[in-house]
Amino acid sequence: MKLQIIILGGGFGGLSAFLYLQKHNKGDFTITIVDKNDYHFYHPNIYEVATAFLDDKKINNHKSLIQSVCLPIKEIIETDDRSKLITDEITNISFNPKQISLKSGSVIQYDYLILALGSETNYFDIKNAEKYSLSLKNIDDTLKIKKTVEEVLEKNKDKTKEIKIIIAGGGFTGLELASELIFFTKKILETDSRTKSFLTDPRSNQKVKISIIEACSVILPSANEKVRKLAMDRLEKLGLEIKFNSPIKKVNKNSIILDNPLKEKIDFDILIWTTGITPPSIIKNIDGLKLKNSCIFVDQYLNVGNLKNIFAIGDNSFCENNTGNKIPATAYHAIDQGKIAAQNIIKSMENKPLINYRPRPDFLAIPLGAKYAIVDLKFTIISGLLGWLIRQLISLKYFLTIFPFFKAMKLWFSSIKIFIKND
């Protein structure tokens, strides 16, 4: 009987592992990928979808917008008797017996398991944060932000009231979204002749005030000082307000209370929560796991504890770097980890020594509104239009690894065509 390999999660790490195993399967095993969605979510462009300006209400435009980040898994992988996709929600993960329970009532057995379950929004137990804020983690969140911004601006278009949008968190997601919101709201207001007098440049958009609330003393804590300075210069040029050393203590229906010396109260019309991520809650219910910072602790082979047939990769794992810190939760690292976990499963089957996971040096690409991005390649830092072009090429490179050439190019061009309408 063929060995059964189960991959839980169709994100960057899970899909990377599946494609590697599928390519190197000589008929010795069956691979099954399980995800509650039938699509692979391209998270790096999530901020673009949340702020995409569609100049008409054609259904095809909205469909294209969703398709730019929701990539059907069945168009990426070839399913047959050795490669399967199960679209279902995972309700229980057991190491003994080795089985996965699904919401549909099905139970699937495995010989090898890869945990690539991704992450959820981290609200840090802040009272009412989840209740009164919008998150930015999946396609539903993304479309809800877009719709809410449009509705709030429409509702107040006849008023002189200033619309206040607060972004909680000064990390990559928060800055990307805040920067693009400047141009998105400007574009919406430009369609109304009564507001055109406000719109000579982004800084003069008097109808909308966008603020970033950051608990730390700097933005982008994981970036180097030069990148942070470039980002600050860009944000200031766009007219974004940033409050540092201002952790949020409590969220009310239309205001936040800061945990700073002044205990400031700040009103908002829209609050968007981008303060960080945490592994999915199902992990806490798995017996036999060693957790670190709520993540699954793995060794240098990406194995989970002493369970040599279980691997964890991506956001839900805690893989240490040389300093003992967690390797950043990025698509870049998840893809590499997926390949290593897949290789080690094959090595294990062949009774060969496993491969150590050695993370490649981090690189950073952060778009900050219009055709501007900062790219840190470690040996040099590029910003502006050239940085934006490199950021787009990174997406194209990824699409080419999962789709045929012409399909990848079509997806890339159609996405850019939609996203640059704000610029």
C-alpha cells in the first residue's frame, strides 16, 4: 500500500511542498492537500485589492479583482490518483492515531504530515478590538475594507466632516495599506465635483485623515535603519500621521484609548487592525506539540519534536535563526521551508540523512503607494519607481513557478492593470 502524505494548508509553504512532492513522486506515495478554500491566496497583493478603484460597477471588474489574489488550486496542481485536493475545514489533528478529522465528517489517515496552517489576526486580548475593527487577512476581509471605505465616503460626501481612518500597527501590512488608502480615497473623492477643490495633491485631501498607531518607537522594527528612514520620508510626503509608543489599551465603537502617559482617546470612522499574526487556534488543541510563542517549535529539519513523520512550516511554525529568534513569517521563507520539508519526507522514506534547513538572507520589498516601493536586497537598497518595478517582477517570478508561462503573464498583466488605476 502506498504511503499517505497529508499537507494541511494551501498557502505558500503547503503549495510549495505539494508541488515538490508531486514532481518527485515515482509512484511510492499519495499526496493530499487539505484547505477550506479551493484557491491559493496571494497575500502580498492583499492591500491592492482592498484599495482598488473600479471606475464602474461591472461584474467582470470585480471578478477580475478577486481572481488577482484567489488563484484556483486545481489550475496549479494536477489531481489524479496520486495527487489529491480536499476542500474542507479541519476540525481535529491527531498524532496518535495518525488521522485528520474534517468538518464534513470525513477522517483521513496519514503516514507523513506537513502542518502549513498559516495564521490568524492577533488582537493581543485587547478589549473589543476584534468587534469594532476590520482585519486584513483573507479575501472577505479585503473586500469588506474596500466596501466600508467607499460607503463611509459616500455617506459623508455632502458634509464637511473629516473622515478619520486609523491603521493599528506600523508593520509592513499597515504601511502598505495606509499608503495606498491615500490614493484610493483621493480617487473616490475626485469622482465628486464638490470635493475636487481639496484634491490638488495627496497632502491636501482635507476630507480624509489617515493615521497609523504604533506601539513601538519605530515603524518596520525588523527592517534596517536606512529602510525605515526612506519609509518615514515617504509617509511624511504622503501626509500620513504616525503615533509612536502608543499601544492601544481599549477599543470602543468609534474610538480607541491609548496606553500612553496621556491616555489619549482618538475617534475614528474606520479602524483597520494590522498589529500582527498568531497561529490558528486549532494548534492549541493538538496533543504532543511543543509550542514557543504560540507557534509549533521545529528542529533544524523542520520536524516537530520527536515526531519524525511530522513537519511544520510557514506562519504556524517557530523555526529559529542563528540568534535564536523566529525566522520572519514571510512567503519567501515559507516557500523554502515547504521544499525542505518535502525533501526530508522523501529522504526519510529512503532512510537517508535529512537536510538541514538554512534560511537564505532576508530581502525586503515594501510598496508605499502609487508606483513607489523600497526594496532591500542586502547589498543595496532601491526605492521609487525602480523599486516598484522590482516588486512587480517578484510577483511575476512567483506566478511563473506555479502557472504555465502565458497564464502567469496574463494574470500578472491583468492584476497590474487593475491596481495602477489609483496611481
